[in-house]
Amino acid sequence: MAFEFFLSLFIMAVGVSFAGAFTHLYQGVSKEVAHLRFDGKNYLGSLGLLAMSFLCGPYIMMQMGWQSQDDGTVSIANMLLGSLVGFGWGFINGLLLLGLYFAIVG
């Protein structure tokens, strides 16, 4: 039971860390802030933004959870919801990335 729990934590950590690294890479290359969007100038641009949103999604969701309210405070409900969605999404990304890695490596 403990092995499965730590395996799921490892998969989630891989997904979230890849999302953070890819988000900073995207922001450095494109010189714009990463957002969840798909409004490209053409069809290929829309697909690229959709792929970026999927890969960067966990990190973006956790950043959205830490946004401050009008009075300068952070809402605990927004923070918990953003973290829950971000870590769940990170698990999905981690499964896809580790599956791709093990399919290539063998």
C-alpha cells in the first residue's frame, strides 16, 4: 500500500516539475506570460497554444490559486482548489510523460 502511494507521489512530482520547467521555458522563449488559452493566429498556432496550455496547466493553475483578492489577501478556497486541480492535472501529465519515457527507453 505504501509503495502505490509513493509511486503516485512520484508521478505527480514528475508532472508538476515538468510543468514548471516547461512554463518557465515557454515564458523565456516567447517573452509573454503563459495562460490557459487556444486563441492562435491560425490553426497551427491554436494547436500549439492548446498543447502549451495542457503541458503548463498544472503550474498555471497553482499560480492562479495564489492570486490575491481586491483587499490584498489570498483566499484559502481559491488556493486549495487551484492546488487540487493543479496536482491532479500534474498526475495526468506525469503519467503521460513517464509512459512516453518508458516506451522509448524500454
